[in-house]
Amino acid sequence: MNNNAHILKASYLMYFFILFFGLGIIAKVLHIQIKEGEELRKMGLEHSTKEIKTEALRGNIYTHNNKLLAVTTPKYEIRFDPISNKTEDFFNANIDNLARKLSALLKDKSAANYKREIIRARKSGNYYFLIAKNLSYDEYQKIKTFPILRLGRNKGGLIPIQTNKRDLPYNLLAKRTLGIYNYEKGRYEVGIEGAYNDYLKGTEGNRLMQKISGGIWMPIDPANEIEPKNGNDVVTTIDIDIQDIAETALMRNLRKYKAKHGSVVVMEVETGAILAIANLGRDANNNYQEDYNYAIGESSEPGSTFKLASILVALEDGVIDINDTIDTGNGSVNYYNQTIKDTHKIKDGILSIQEVIEESSNVGMAKIITENYRNNPQKFIDGLYKIGLNKSLGISLSGEGKPYIKNTSDKTWSGVSLPWIAHGYELQITPLQTLTFYNAIANGGKMMKPRFVKEIRSINQSLKIFDPIVLNEQIASPKTISKLQKMLEGVVLRGTAKNIKNDSYSIAGKTGTAQIAQNNQGYNKSHYIASFAGYFPASKPKFSCIVAINDPSVKSYYGSAVAAPVFKEISDKIFANNSDLVGDINTAKNSINPRPRTGYKEDFNTIFKAMGIPTTKNPGTEWVVCLSAQDTINFGRRIIRTETIPYLVGMTAKDALFILGGLGIDCQITGKGFVVKQSVKAGTKINKNMLVSLTLSVS
């Protein structure tokens, strides 16, 4: 009995202990649910939902004539909620048609497979079924019309997720100038993309996402989404045809001379608009890529292209005139412990100032400046500063190299500084800064700021216009500018660049061959920069251009041999494709064909073959312009556009009629021979019922 009582007592104690423990658990649960539940539910929701930024559609970048250089292409991931707001009858009545439509568009699964997978997703409670990824905008628009999905997000269950991809329609053309994306920092940092990012990027939107099974994030609460605002478009000054010409010519000659890197810039003389900028550097595999914007960022000693600035100062100060002479002796002169040499003795050593520039005499240049400024070297430096050559251009693109022209107050100034600066050493300047100076000579003395962008637009509505900017209204007197222009024409007619003289149009410019300093080891005869800066047509300048090729390693290193031919290849092709330039014609007696003739390429090939005249530069176009040389005909491209009136001067009546007929334009002809005048200006937009009158002449 006593034993049973003990057992019963123990049972009661165990019962009360279990009851008490259970009540404690219940109390704790109630405490969590009632007192802490709201906070924990909030924490749980925060861990399963998040607000994300939705990317805006980045604005496009265009050429000056509205061709796409960079475009944001939207790509779409399509998800489907097959459960919400869909009755069984509605779902069953439309699933077959939806499956057939998806299969026909995407072509990755049969209609039966699509139907089976969607039904499985509906039964398993999958509110976020993946239909397809990486669809185009057109494909997305079609999917929006499919059964069930056409009802939209809430009723149809269509869940589109947009991502954006930046495309370059012209691939690597002007890639560095357009801009490079820094993936580590998640932004564009250089080029037009970086400089005008605030216009291009748009405004991000907001979307609430919830984490579901499988770690997938699904958008929720679409009614409260904030849509992104797309970016604005940027219209550049780039001409893609000239850009292609510049890059092709640069690439060919970099390979020919196995150079380290090079750059080309083409500028519109009157406005400073940059029409082309090419930068190519050699990689470890000996391929050339747009690895750095050398034209903008690389400051170096320019060598002989700087001689023109030195002569400008001396002419402005009145210490020399163009017909004065200087004795260059045997082509060598000593200043203290340093020797300045010419490549060879020039003529009898007695050169006019004109000839010093034409023959690019280092000795003549050093003597001119030293003899006239040795007692007041700061006056010479001040003259260079007055031009503005010591100032950055302040261009919109980042990375401009800082120019440096040594001052007499600098610690490194010495007795040899004056003669060395005179012919382009002991100073630093970029190719673009050099071109800006030469462009000012072509522009009658007015120095224009290089301009890369002309307009900001939003859906074809202009938001901001970037007008041309004048950096220096007159870098020298008109009289001095006229003399400099004469000198630059002489360089091509008789001097170091006579190898690019042609009988179709005139060129003015200056060669440069600069030794590259090897850090603290001075100069050697193994490393050079070959350059040519100039403009064309010389009688009425429209385009200026600089070519700089760094460290050519085979055949030659002179600017006349390495850089000047690149300039001529570019100018030839621009001339051939630009009808406005044909008025600037040289009619030298020895010319095979003093007036450029335009026509069908195969006809010209047949004619010149019969005449025994060789032809070169056979472009891949049906229509060509003949650019004559002493004993050869060079063909240039003549592009016939379908939307504007072509340039017909120089064509036969037969060719002109053929082209106009193909464009649906009526024609009236007066005279015989070649077209010398057309009533409607080339480039005019073609309209219906248009009549073009052509005047022909045999002269």
C-alpha cells in the first residue's frame, strides 16, 4: 500500500511537471506570436523581399548625320504565372493555343512539351514559370499578343523582365572615343560615354522583388513599381565614312612599318568638329587594337611639326621675313656641348626662311630663333604662349595630356633650351593640340576648340546644341598667316612632302620626325615618332588632319615616308567622296587627266588598259572618280546615295542619265561632252517630279 502511494505520488508529480512545462511552452509561443510576432514577421519579410533598381534604357549615340554608333538593345526574360486569376475552364480553353504560339515563335520545344510543362507548373503552384530568356523587343511584342498572356500582368500572368545590352553597330570603329565600360566600378569612365554620361544614363526605376523557392527573385506589387526614365541621345560630330577611311589607312601603315602605335584625327576647319579620330596600339600578339586614346592623351616632343609655331613667332615679331636667308653650312651646328644636325646638307647651305620650312632644316630653325632671341629668350616663349600652345584645349572628353612649353624661369632651362625648343624638343604636346594649331592656320588664324558632340536629343526633340567655340580669335596677323600657308603649300610642292603631291587637288602641311627620349638615357637613333599635320584643299581649306605613328621599326622612320602617305590616302578618299571639293583642281601640264572624271569603274578600266595607263587603288564600288598622278590613275570611291541628288560633274551624259533614271529623276541635257554643271545641288533631298538640268562641255 505504501509502495503504491509512492508510485501514485510520483505520477502526480510527473503529471504536474509535464503540465507546467507544456504551459510554459504555450506561454512562450503566445509571447512570440503576440508580443514578438509582428517584429519577427517583419524581419522575415525583409529577408525574403528586397527593392531593386531597374535599369533605364541608355540613350543612343549617333554620327553627325544620324547613323547609330552606340545603341542600347533591350533583352527580355519572360516569366508566366499560370495560376492566379485563371479559372480551370478559361485555362483549359486557351492552353493549347498558347502552347502552339510559343512553339512556333521560339522553336525550342514542341507545342505538346510547352503544354505539359505549363500544366505541371500550374499544379505544383509555380507562380513564376520561365518561358524564355534573351528575347528581342520584337519577340516580346509578339508574346504579349498570345492567348492568356495578352491579358497582361494581373489577369494574364505575363511577367517580363528587361535587361539592356550596349551594342556598337560599327564594331571597333571609334570604340575608344565612344567610351569603355569599367566593369569593376560599374560605369563608363572615358570617351563620349563617360563625358556625357549624365545625359545618356537616364533615371533608374524601383521594383519590389520576393524570394521564392530555388532562390529565385520574383517581382511583386507591380502597381507600385516606379518605371525607369530612358536616357537622352547624343549626336556626335563623327562621320563614320571618314572614320572608316582613317582607321583603315592607319592600320595598313602600322602593319607595314611594324609600329608600336599610332593615331589619326580629321577635323573640320571652320567649326573644329572632329570628323574622325583613330587610335591603334599593338598588343602582345602583334595585333592592333583601340587600347588608348593617343591623339588626346599622349604628350610628347613633336619635332618638326612644331617649327611652324617658331616661325610664326619670329614673323609676328618682325625679326625675319619669308625671303630672308640663313646659312645652314654643312647641316650641323653646336650649342655648348650639344650638336643639332640636319639629315643631310641642304643645297649649298644657304636657305631662305621659306626653304627652312620646306626642307625642314633643324639647323636653320635653331639658328633663326637663337640669333634673334638669345638676348631675350622669354620674348620667344611669350610668343608661343600668346598662341595658346601652353594651354590645355579643355575638350569635353577626359584624359587630355597637359601641354608643356618650358619657361626661362624653369629650373631645367639651359643655354641649349632655345635652339632645341625652336625645332620641337624640350616641350610636350599632344597630336590633337598640334592639329588644333594647324587647323587655325588653315582657318585664317582663328583657333577653334575641338568639338566631339553637336547636340543632345530626346525622341528627336533637340534639348541642347553645342555650338563651335573659338579659343583664339586671331593667333597671328592675316599677313603672317598668309605667309605660313604659302610655306606649308611649298612643303608639298617642293619640300619634304613632295611625295604626296598630286594633280587633282592641293595639300598643305608639314612633316615631322622626332626622336623619342628614353627616360634618363637621352635620345637614340632607334626610336622615332613620324608625323604629318596639314589641311586640304590648300586654296580653300575644309579639312585638317594629323597623322602620328610611334616607333616604326622597319624600312623608314621619316614623317615624309611613314606618316605623309597615310594623310594622302585619307585626303584622296575624302576628296573622292566629297563633291564640294572638286572645285579645287590643279591643272599641271604633266597631268594625265587634269579634271577628275567620274563614271562606271569597269568602263574606265577598259579605257585605261587600252591606253596602256596603269590604275591603282581599285575600290569596291561600281562608280569611281579618277584621281590622276604623273603616270598612273588612282581610283577613288564615288558613293551614289538613293535619298539625295548625286554629284554628277565629270560624268558622261550616258552615266549621268543612267544614275538619274535609276533614281526616278527626269533629266534635261544641254551641250556635249562631260557634265560641267547641274541645276540641282548635290546632296539635295530627292522629291517627286524633280527635274535636273545638266550642262555638258568637252573642255
